[in-house]
Amino acid sequence: MQEDQRVFDVAIVGGGIGGTMLGAVLARHGVRVLLLEGSGHPRFAIGESTVPETTFGLRVLARRYDVPEIEHLATHGALRRHVSSNCGVKRNFSFVYHREGEPTRPDECTQYPTWGPPLGPDSHYFRQDVDAHMFHVAVSYGVTAHTHTLVDDVKFEEDGATLVTRDRGSFRASYVVDAGGMRAVLPERLGLRQEPPYRTRSRTIFTHMVDVRPFDRVAPPRAEHGMPSPFSQGTLHHMFKGGWFWVIPFDNHSTSTSELCSVGVNLDLDQYPRPDDVPAEEEFWRHVRRFPSVARQFERARSVRPYVSTDRTQFASQKVVGDRWCLLPHASDFIDPLFSSGLAVTVMALNALGHRLIEAVRRNDFDTARFAYLDHWTKRMFRFYDDLVSCSYVSFDDFELWNAWNRVWTITTLYGTNAQNQAAVAFDRTGDPAGFDALELPPYRGLQGVDNPWVERLFDQARDAVLAYRAGESTKERTVARIYELLRESELCPSVWGTLDPQDRCPAGVFTLWPLMRILLWGKFRSPRHVRGSYFTGGGRMVGKEAVQAYTGAVRAGGSQVHQTVRDMWVNWNGDWTRRPEPRK
């Protein structure tokens, strides 16, 4: 290997979805990128469920940096057509409450929808396909990538860093991004790991299975539970005191080519310490058998990979950025799989990091202060998700407590998602990527609306109410009443939602086209002053245009398949190969 093939502007350690998206973004803008991956592709990875802020963040990332392949990951339709038919659809977040030894009750479930086409729906990523696809995209944009290449050491100097690999020698880079996950090299090399300062204390057992029954075959009839979307077409959460199961099917739509389902159980460490000498598989099934409705869903299920049992899943780092380096969120900290925050925080960080690194390379100025924003907002989001998740575990004590607390999350999600959409609408109007700079200005910074003082106040006060209950300073009834009082006083709840009605267990309804228009109309004309003008200011034109594009794209794809089938019955030669784009220079 020639010497100039060992010198790069940016080295990324870790070839998962975060590292490869960053690599594609940087290479698209002329940055010389080295990507070092310790294993290879395809490979198993966790982080399989997207959320609306992930979906919208991917759209922003793709349009801001002109990497359209990233937008193929944003909605289930695009993912299925362009990436993999092994991925599942996610039309909802479903939460079903369980009591030990009892079938689930029809009125003890809640649901929150994901967005309908063209802005959704969300997806269940079969990560080995998705990650491999993004790895190939990064290489196609010019990233120099080496798989099965372990980094043993990183040595920093004033003008950059030397990365020492086990089998491929050393490489030089002006800047290093660690995208390596929990076992990332920089936190270990620089002594960054610390005792997690988080209230959440949980552990996980997980695997992939076949023959997991759709919960709709097990649950009470829809006429009794009243949810608007099938449980089996979303991320299903089976909640119980001190824990919850996830069920993430990849086989839940008619065009899926998968038979797999991701399953796991998450347990509060203080209520369920990890037992000695109990195999992970045995402990998993012990918890399944405690709940008759869960047991019925899994009665025919069989695992296709070894069960993994963790100790405490939370980890943390002292800081996210330093001199000539930074950590992507999944290499820095982790809270819990609940609410699928990992990918959302990663996409937020990539949006903020991309233009900073591009500009740093152009100016040859990697001053740590340039990246301070990334450090602050990554850490702030981990603190938020710790509050959200830890209070959710507390709320699992009782369905009515969960039914109240979960509404706070639906409101923060609404404002966080709309902040991203505001930037997308501005870009649609002007075509100027500078419009995305608004995402780093109040009140749109971060995720979940945390930068908005009204949203922040609602969340903080509701959190304090739940913590007072946990400390024995308040009853369940007083806590529930307090949360509804805070929701009402905030005036953040759209009047077209049923957020303030405890009997409405899917208060957001559905996010198909007409309900979306109703939310926009409420925000534009009927919302309070602290909402109007900052959120819901437009988007009808963009949604309409993209709805037409989604429809015509689906028709075109279906028509193309029919045409090819009929053609191939009669003709052998074709020009399909001519439609492949030329390699990028």
C-alpha cells in the first residue's frame, strides 16, 4: 500500500450504520475518509426499531448533505424497494400491560401511531441487511474501507492521530471518529468510561426467533381493545411491574421475505438481579411463562441464534469530544432499548457533526470548541432519555400510571418530530441546505422538543411527580391527576387529540393524510401563542407533493415488475443493465 493511501482527513472506527452514514456524508463532500471495521458484513447488530424522529432525521440528513441513499432508510416503502425486503413495517408503538398469572385485560393497552405515507411508516430494520447496504453506499461514495481490521491503539499528536491496526499496519488521520459501540476503542484508550450517572438500571436478554404468533391472534378482539392499528404491525411492548418485553417482527407484511422476529426482555436490576448459574434461555422462558398472554404468543416460537444476557446495559463516558476526536452516541453512552432512542440520537449527532467536520477539513481547523455543540446536546439527550425511561419503569407499577405518563412522551415526540419537519419544509420551499441550520437554534435543538421551554417545563414537572410517587411522597391517584393537570395547563396538546381523556388509550388517533391536515390546521390557527408560528407553520404542499411521488413510485415499481415478467417470457436480451448508474468518481 502506497504511503498516500495511508493518510486521510477523517478516520472512522466502526462500520455500523452510524459510521457508514457519516462516511458517505463526508466523502460526498470531498473529505478523504478511512473506515475501519473489526468484523465484516453482514453481521448482527442491535437497534432494530425506528421512531418518527429517526425517520424525519434521516430525511434531513439525506437532503442536507445530498446523499439520497440515506433517505431510502427513512420510510418502510423506500426501505423495502431499495434496501431489503427482510425488514418489517412499524405502523405503531403498542403497549400491553400484564399481571402475573392473568390474561391481559382488553382495556389495559395503549397505542401511538407512526406516520402514514408519504412521511412514514417507520420500520423494523433487519440490521445485517441495512448495515451492509450502507457500508456499500459509503464505499461507492469514495470511502476507503477495511473490514476484519482491529484497531489496537490510537496515538494522538498535535496535527492528528496514528491508528495502529493488528494486521494492516498504521494509518494517519487529521481527526478520529469512534463509531464502535459499547466496546469502542477511544473510551478505553483515553480512560473515558465512568460509572453511569443514570437513574435507569436495567439488564436485557434477547434473541431472534421464528414462529412468533401475531399478538392479534392472542389478544382480546379489536372490538374490545379498540386499538386502531394491528399490534403485529408495530413494535409491541409487553409491560409488567419491573420490566417489559419487546417484540419486533420482520415478517409482518405481505411483501416480507423474512420469517424472523426480534424478541427480548428488559428487567429492572433492583427488582430482578441477574441470577447466578441460570442460562439466559432458561431465564427468558421463566419470565414468558409468568404471563399467560405472552406465553400464548411464544408457545410455538424457537430461537435461531444464541440468547444473549447482559449485565447492566447503561454505560457512560465523561465527554463526547476532545482534541482531534469525537464519539458517536452509541460509542459514548446508552440508556435502554425502551423508546428506541439510540438511532434517533445517532442521526441527530450526524446532522450536527457532518457540516462541522466538512468545514474543519476545508479550513484545516479542528479546534475542539468547534464540536462543543455536539458534546452538549448528545449528553443532554441521554439525560432526557434516562428521565423518560426510568420514570417509565416506575409507571409499570400500575396501568393507570403508565396511561398518564406515556401521554407526556407522545407530546414531546410530537414537538420533536415537528421541529425536524419545519426544517424539511423550509428546504422544500427554497432548496437551500442552509435552512437546516435552524435545527441548531432555539427552540429546535436536540430531540423530543427539549429545547422548547414549555415542553421542557411539562416534562420536568411530570417527571418530578413520578419520582415523588417512587419515593413514597405521593399516591398513584395524586400522581395521575397531577400529570393530567400539567398536560392541560401546558396547552401543548392538540385539541384534535384525546390526550386529556384517560379513556382514550390511543389519544393521537392515526397519522394518515386527513388527521395530519387536522393537526396542521390546529397548529396554524387554533394553537396557543407559544406554539403558533414556531410549529405546524406549513407542510401541506410538501406532503401533497410527496404523496403523489410515493403513489407514482409504487405504481411504477409494480408496473416495472409486471413488464419484466411478461418481457422475459418472450425475449431474452434486455437493456436493464444500462439503467445502472456509472460509478462515482
